[in-house]
Amino acid sequence: DGGITQSPKYLFRKEGQNVTLSCEQNLNHDAMYWYRQDPGQGLRLIYYSQIVNDFQKGDIAEGYSVSREKKESFPLTVTSAQKNPTAFYLCASRKTSGSFEQYFGPGTRLTVT
Amino acid sequence: KQEVTQIPAALSVPEGENLVLNCSFTDSAIYNLQWFRQDPGKGLTSLLLIQSSQREQTSGRLNASLDKSSGRSTLYIAASQPGDSATYLCAVGRLQGAQKLVFGQGTRLTINP
């Protein structure tokens, strides 16, 4: 079954700690994205990558970092510099041609106290 | 800067009714528009994607239309069922740069039995 997996589903951290969220896809998609969702708001783009070893900042990249060492994997690190890290984080990937439809993973809910 | 608006924020209708969800965007230079469904605490499920050259797309009881010149899209749901209760999000694909999506805030739909 092709799809996008995110782990863990729930993550709890103390303020001041860095935390890494996992995103893996087996859809053979070149492009991958990280979004953040806050209650009552639409999704906002954090980082995206169109190819291995290359990535770009989205609209709200401050306090986050990513890597893209493999086509299948696009982990997101939430650093202690992120002022309001508690949110629902969604990973997505895009078809390499045609319609460019984006597919989403199940999300990780991060709570920082 | 592209802005996407969905009105109303919440909608409650009795089972069996046909209904329309609205999405408006400020910049008509789009690549495509996607409609998603999100259940509480879950990721996004792609429902329909309309390319900028298309006027509408249909899948089962769902029909999405696109009017680029007026900056509007509608999602029509026929014969609504309680299982249709969810938040519906529209997202516009930017014409330039990695097909980044700009999301509306969503319409929370409740279908009452």
C-alpha cells in the first residue's frame, strides 16, 4: 500500500528541547512539504523540498530545520527557537508530473509545555 | 499575495440535503485548486483537483467548479449523509515555484441525522 507515514502520532516535549518529526513516503514522489495547522486556521507551509539534498523555506520557517538525504524521507526538527511549537504538523508529497496533486500523511500532534 | 477565504466557517444541515461550500481567492494566476476533507485529529484526504484550464470535476456525490476570472470555487455535495461531517478545506496551487498550496481556513460541516 502506497502512502505517507508520520511518526509519532502524539509527541510531548519540555520547553527548550529540540524534537524531530518523521515523514516517510513510498509513492516515489520527488517533492515533499511540511505544514503546520493551528486550531481554526488553515495550513501554513514551513519547508518544502523538490529534490534530494535540496530544500527551501516556506512562509513560517523560523525555528524549524529539515533535511532531505533520501527521496523517501523528509524529517522536520522543531528547535527551541520556535516560539509557539505546540501545533498539528502535516507532511505532504506531490506527484512528479501531470496534475501535481498533493497527498497528506496522518499528522503529528506536538505539545510543548 | 494570494489569500484564500472559505465562508461560512461552519455549516449544519439535515441529512439528505444538497449543499454548497464556497471558496474564494484573490489572485487568478493559479495552477490548480484542490478540495480536501479533514476528520478531527486526522490528516487531509484529497477529494477533487481542478486544473486551471478546467471548469469542474466530479467524483460520486461531489462536484467542484472553478471560475478563475471571478476567483471562486464551489464544492457541491449531493444527498448529504452523516458520514460527510468533517472540515472541508480548499487550497490554491500557485503558478510559480514548486506548486506550493495556499489554504483557506476551512468550513466545518455537520450533517444531522
